Amino acid sequence: MMCDGQRYETEWENLRLVIERRSEHWQAFVYDAEKCEILYAAERLTAEAAKLTALDFVLSHRYGPSHGLKPEVVAEMLVWKILRV
């Protein structure tokens, strides 16, 4: 599947979060750059939903399922690069 031209990226907790526009949805990826592997991938209907699902994965991955942190709050603190591809 090809990227449809818009992409958001950020790094947090030593992981890279990438959100890419597809023709009918947004795809979220969480990469471990050190290990060169994709830890998580998901599809959502909006960019915001894709960002939140990626962040929720990172929070659970790093702090466990009972972390108590809100992905919405973390998303506001991060700097998301907007790229055109």
C-alpha cells in the first residue's frame, strides 16, 4: 500500500512513531530504530486516532497496561513533524 502524500513523525521513549495517509485511512507504525523492527502497526480513519493508538501502544509497551497515562495528553506534548512524501 502506498502513502498518499502526508506523513507525521515523532520520537518518544526511544521509539519512532509514524502516521501515514493512505487512500481511505491512516496507518500508524511504531518502530524500534535501534533494533530495526516494527513493533506495532494499525489502521484508523483519522490522523488523530492513528496518533492516539500509536501512543497508547507505546505507553502500554513501556509502562504496562495499568500505566494510567492519557495518550491525548502525551500527544499534545510531542512535536510532530509534518512531511510530504
